[in-house]
Amino acid sequence: MPNSEKPKILVVNDDAASLLALTSLLELWAEESNYEVMSARSGQDALREVLRHDFAVILLDVNMPGMDGFETAEAIHQRPRSADIPIIFVTAFLADEIDRLKAYQRGAADFLFTPVIPQVLRAKVQVFVALATKNEQLKRQAEKLSQRTTELTATNKRLVREMEERRAAERKSSAKDEFLAMLGHELRNPLSAISSASSLLGMPGAAAESSGRARLIIQRQTQHLSRIVDDLLDLSRAMSGKILLSKKRMDLGPLVSGCLDTFRATGRTAGYQLDVRLGGGWVEGDPTRLEQIATNLIDNALKYTPSGGSIGIAIDTVDGEVVLTVSDSGVGIPPDLLPHVFDVFVQGSISIDRSQGGLGIGLSLVRRLVELHGGSVSAASTGAGAGSTFEIRLPRSEPEQAEDAPAGTVAVSDKPTVLLIEDNDDGREMMATMLVSYGYPVLQARDGLEGVSLAGAKLPDVALVDIGLPGIDGYEVARRLRKDAATHGIRLIALTGYGLAEDQRRVLEAGFDLHMVKPVDFATLLARLAEPASQGDTAPANA
């Protein structure tokens, strides 16, 4: 019975006069005794009311046509919901012992004989109303107790969970502090080198050879900084599920071979004994991300193996999977670290004078990228000083059928005019200088409005547009150029520091043909400028 409802009394009698007399009498005390009176003219009507409501007591006439009082009482008590409702039989004659036994067997709680004595009626009814009220109060108290118990149980579980989370956070806190210290170290080293090289270039009378070395240092350290930022962003995207793969069927062997050639070209493999066995291994994957996986594993082996050590790289096909294995004879992995080697911020024992360098997130990124490809990664080592082996397993794909190459290519004699819309003066000047040195005619604009105006006046072939422009941003620049019939055909390339899938979607929806993430690799940009326009393409910062 809801809190707002009063206890109900049901009076059942087929005689209208008797029903009216009895209900009228009960209603005299209804307000004072806090109950509600309802009536029914037959056993069937009584059953319907019992289905709709809970009653404190039922006053039931014994002698009714069709379904009499005994049958009605039996039917009421057969239903689980109404089985415990007390019934007072009302009869015009004094019941003998047999009738009393029959009544009690059918669930009677008491008898009333007509003519009804008001004081007796009131006393009997008040007993059952008071009982129903107490039962309802107990029920509500039990519900409150149950709710409180549930709340306390939930609170206890929450406290236990919070304690476990706090202990886990404390365990990670030290690793995070060390990671931040490493990050500061890794950023300051290249920045220091760049600062020194820049100062050297600014010195009057600096030798040409020294200036050349300084430029190479700036270029190399800038690429190193870019890789640090890319690793951090890629790990964040991978952990939050925001990396979208551009999969295609490809042979993993040539891709890993290309990664190894890059290390050879930079001298990283000098002094190591390499055992390379790259069998055929076709997979369905994103070439950029698979190259990232292979590069991180090879770089990890080189980083933790002293010069003169051996490094093995192999690709095999085992049980329907392509297996890439990178092993080394380096420092190995202690048993207590091995289960956590793919966790974020883990880099083994960290010291200020550590020689390995790096942020300790490469293997975490490898695991995330492998899992996105539906594969698995594992690490094995017999202990410190015993080397380590990393194994990548990817689902095998059927080899792609070779296609005949086109008969010839069409040479482009004239390079397209490029409009560069960039508010950063240094960045715009350097980009324009590089493009001009490669023979591209370049127009420059400092903001979005100037860029739209210049595009309408000069009608360039290509526009390189920064997204974060003052006045109107790059999205609005693209929309205005696409809307104008004169500038609708200009090829639009977005240059942005934002590389998430949502950023790519916004760029393409605004009307850009290509999305490139800063810092843009210039060789990649030149290759893109030489391509025909193909709307919806996306290029990484460092292809």
C-alpha cells in the first residue's frame, strides 16, 4: 500500500439496501479512524476489486446468488496477493457450529450478525485497520532497512574499490614521476642542441663546415623532437581508441626490410651482427602503423644491446599467422619487470646517467597498435644480461595478385602555383623559401581573409591553409573558396597540428582535398603537390 493511501475496507453484499446501510455506517467513522470504504454487489465484483486494491478487511455477505460468500472467500484466498486479507462474514441468521467450521475453513477471521450493532462493527473493523496500518509501517521500515543495507553495501564496495585504486595509483605515481623527469630530459637534450647550433649559425665568421654541421644538427634534433611528440600523441590516441587504421593487403617482409634499411642508412646498425630472415608474410594492415611497430621493436633491440652484440629479425608463417620476431643479445629483462614490459611508463631501472634514452612508451604503443590489427605481442627473456625476444603475431592474409604496370606516365612540365595561408611569420617564410627553392611559384597570406582575397585575385593551383588562423579559421577559408565558382577548383591542403580522426573529418567536410599534420615532412609535401587532386586523403606528419 503506497504511503499516501489509507487502509481500505471492502463491503460485499448483493442487497442494495443492506449494502448502503453498512457502507454508510462505516463512513461515519472513516475520517476519524483514517480508512476508506469501497463496495461490491457480487462475488465476481469483489474479486475484481481485490485484483486492483489491497484491503485491510473484507465484510462479506454469506447469502449471495451465484457465487456465495464461502465460494468468494475461497477464491480470494487462492490468489497469492489476497491470501492474507482477513474476512468477516456477515449473515442474517445465527450460524451453527457446522457453518462456523465451514466459514473458518474458507478463511473467515470473524462473524457479524444482522442487524449489526454499530459499536461491535466499529470495534471489529478498527482492530483490522490498526493491524493493516502497523503492517504497512513495518513493511516501510523493512524497505528502508533493506535500502539502507543496500546503500551501506554499495558504500563498502566503493570504499574497497577506492582503496584498491588508491594503492594502484600510488604504485604508478613513482613511475609517472620518473616518466615526467625523463620527458624533461628528452626534450631538453634536443632543444639544447638546437639552441647551440642556432647560436653558431648566428656567429659572424662561422666556418662553412661548422655551419653545415649545425644545420644537420638542427634538422636531426627537430626530427627527434617530432618523434617524441608523435609517440606521445599516438599512445594517447591508441589508449583512447581514436586511431583509425587505413588497412590494405600487403607483404610484411618488404616493409620490415625498408625499416632496417633506414637504420642502416643512419649508421645505427654499425657494429652489430645482424641475422635477417624475412620470409613472405601477407597481412591486412595499415602500412604506416605496421612500420611504426617494426621500427619501435628494432630501435628497442639496438638501444638495449651493446655494440658488438647480435640482433635477429625474422618473419615466418605459423598456423595461419604471420610472426615477426625481433631478438637481441642485450641487457635482457629482469623476471619482475617482464610481466609489465608493455605497460605505460615502464623502462626498467632508471638512472640519471642512463645510456638508453627514450620515454619508455614505445613497447606500450606497439602493443596497442598490434591489438588494433587483431594480433598479439609477447616478450621473453631468461633474465638480466641474457638478451630478449619480442614476438608479434598477426592474422595471415592471402597474397595480392600482381597487376600490370601502366604503359607510361605523363610528365608535368610546369609546377603549380601555391598559395600559402599561415599566420606564423617564421613558419610561413621557411615554407615559402623551401617551395621556391624547388621551383614552385608561391603567394603568401597572413590570415584567412587575406588568403580568400588573394585566392580570388590570383587563382592559384594549390592552397596550403593553416587551420588555426586569426579572423576566420581554415575551415571557413575552405568553405568560402569552395562556394565561389572562380576558386571552387583550387586544390586545398590543410596544414594542422591536430591529427585526430574527428579533426580529419572536420577538414574534409569543410572542403579540403588533403589533411596533413604538422610538422610536415617536406619530401612528403612535395610528393603530394606532384599528385593529382584526390579529395578525402590524409597524410601523416612524417611519412
